[in-house]
Amino acid sequence: MAERIVDKAEAIIRPVVEELGYVFVDLEYRKDYSGNVLELIIDKQGGVNINDCERVSRALDEPLDINDVTSGAPYNFNVSSYGLDRQFKNDYDFNKHIGVLVDVKFYAPFNGKKLITATLLGFDSDTITVLDNDIEINIERKKIASICMHLDF
């Protein structure tokens, strides 16, 4: 059911987001402590600020209400910027980080490690390619528990 809601909502949301000049990154429908949430992630060159999120949210209020994407179920609609700590979920995430240092966590040790920090070189539907200590490594995506941009604090 959540998948159907996301598909229906995306058909309404994506054209509006793109018309406003933003990148539609992800859309998720889930239940959390406050009830049902439809969360949209957007991006743009130079980053997204609170005014961008508000602009997109206002532009989508009426189309979402008119089209009743949840068939009457109440929900909160959130528009968020692309977070620095976002786990990669789709091709946009991977493409955005080609040439960038990433943290790759594994389900089981890979070459004796549960985590590597390496430069993302490329990807396809089955594998990612990273550069770790000047060694190019191909990793099957099914072995990866999570991957995100490396953050130094």
C-alpha cells in the first residue's frame, strides 16, 4: 500500500519539483511517532535552504489535497533538503558522490573489515567501484549494509 501511495504521489510531485528548478531525489511514505509521513527530498546546485523547502511545500499543498494520494488517511507532508549524512538509495545519490570519499559498511566482513572509507569511482546495478589506498576494488552491492558520504568532524 505504501508503494502505491508513493507512486501516486510521485506522479503529482515530480513535475512540480522539476518545474520549480529542483531535483526530485526521493519520496518516502512511512509511519513514525507523529503518524503517517510523506517525505520528499529535494536538491539543487549549491544546496537547498529552508526557503526552498517552503516554496516546494506550498506549491504541492493543493495538488496533493485535490488528488488525495492517501485515500483519506491523514499524513504530514515534509519537504527536506539533501542531508550530508544521507544513506545512498538511488542512482542520484551515487552520481552525486562520484570522486568523493564514502563510508561503506558491510553486512559481514569484507576483506577482513566491516567498514571501509574509500573514494567512489563508479557503480552499476550490481556493484560499486571504490579506490582504497590506491587499489581499485569492485564490491557487490548486495554485500553493502549502507553507504554514505564520509564526514570528518
